[in-house]
Amino acid sequence: MGIGPLSEWVTAFAEIAAVCVALFLPVYDKKQEKHKKTRNMKAIFRFLIKKSLEEKDTSNLESYFKISYLIIDSNDDKQIYSLVQQAIEILNNQNIPEDKKEVNIEQVMDYLK
């Protein structure tokens, strides 16, 4: 009983490699898409929080928060949304001085980077 010619071994290895790539590629693509979505969401929230802090109006931030809340699909997104919700509460709280608001908001902004 022989082990067969080298060309059959190379062909078998190539077929196994092709199957592995075909099975792994969709998982990798999904992970990359999720990473891009999270990155973009963080960038939008950073922009809207800065704008709300400058204009003293959280209506745009709250609107985007409510709409995008419908697409939460991971625990990372839940953490981001809880921080943004906390930022909205800080911005809307009239009892906190402006300088304290900025310090608290900077902590949220550091996480969203």
C-alpha cells in the first residue's frame, strides 16, 4: 500500500485549505462589519455630544439615541448606550454647574474614542 503521488497530496491539501477559507470568511466579514458599525456609532455619538454641549440642546442627541437604540445587538453596544444615556442625563441636569458637566462629559468621550 503506497501513499500516492505528491500531486494528489498537494491537491488534497489545497481542497482542505479552500474549505477552511470558505467556512472562515463569512465569520471574519461579519466581525469586520460589526467593528465598523460600532466605530461609526461611537463617532456619531461623540459628534452629537460635543454639539449638545456647545449648543446646550440635546434634542438631536436624544433623537439619534432613540432611533439607534432599536439596532442594539451586542453587549458592547449596550455599554455604549448606557454611557450615552448617562451623558444625556448629565447634559439635561440643571443642578450641575457647566464646568462639572464638561468634566463628566469628557470621561464619557474618552470611552467613546
